[in-house]
Amino acid sequence: MKRGAACRIFRALARAYPEAVEEDPACVDPFQVLVATVLSAQTTDRQVASISRDLFSRYPDARSLAAAEVEDLERIIRPTGYYHVKTRHLIAAARALLDRFGGEVPLAMEDLLALPGVGRKTANIVLSACGKDEGIAVDTHVFRIARRIGLSHGKSPDRVEQDLLALYPRRAWGKVNGLFITHGRECCTARNPRCGECPVRLYCRYFRDTPQGTQQS
């Protein structure tokens, strides 16, 4: 797909989901974004939200999380699944933040990737939320929608990210993830996408190939 068409898709999604592009980076807590993103692996945002108040009231910063008792933390985050591994990663990451960054979340890709349990997707989400975009976070929604629309034919999140980075100017990188996630939840669902309601259907490879949207891509 050419860059012009990709940008028209971006603008159409921004018009359809204005709430997805209105977050003010100045109001974001990088520590909470980091922890929530680590917890979001293999679970839903709803599950993460359900435990967030209890979690952050007890562990509002890296210092308190680094000192957490394993059993206590596991009890809180258990609903998110894989809680043994997530607990180990969160405590280790908090200790690394204290040891290497004075308890603050670093806003550089290389530094974030050095934290336990943090991969490129998580790092991109943290950086994007803080207005420090160095890439595009490719989660399951972004991966599915980019391939379904025809923005990428990549078979891995890294390949899809590289294709999206080539299509969109840097100033748009931080908004792509939020727009695609919202579109994936509201319209372009994994099964039975609502193509007739889609604001970008005229640009979509999937819609052209299956006009009724009755098959999975």
C-alpha cells in the first residue's frame, strides 16, 4: 500500500475514534503504564483494569514494588493470568529501576529493553504514552488489522512494525496503536468484522476480497 492511502486510513480512523488520539502525555504516569503493559500479556484490558486500583494503591512506585512480597503481589495480579512469571518480572524490573535509574522509568528504547519482562511492544507503548515515540507498538489488534487492511503482509510483529513505520510519518507513530486497537474492538473484530460499518472499508484489502466480511482473513 502507498503512503498516501495509509495516511487517508489514519485520518479516517482518527475522525471515527477521536478519543483514541486525545490523551495528553503530560498526564501519564510512566510507571503505571509500564506495569499495566507487562500485566496485559495474554489477558484483557478489562482484567488489568479490575486489579489496577488495588495494585497501585499498594505499590505506587518502583521502590514499593521492589519490596513487595511475592505472595502478596501474586494474589493481586492473579486474575491477569501467568501471575507467577509476571510477578517475577515486575519485582525484578522495579529493582532494576531503583538500581539503574533512581526509581524512574527511563524513556529511551535501549534502557527499557534492558528491564526484565520488557520487550519492544511494551517499550513502544510506554514511550508512546509519554510522547517519546521511537516506534509503533504492534499488539494482536495492530498485527491483525495492519495485515487485514493490507498495510503489511509481514508474518511477525517486528516486520509489521517496520512496514507501518515506513508508511506513517513519525508524528503519527504514537497514535497508530491506539487507533488500531479501538478499531479492532469497535468494528474490525477478530471474528465477524463489521465491514458494512467500517470507516476505512474502501481502502481495505479484506473488504475488497470478501465484500460481505463473512470470512476470516
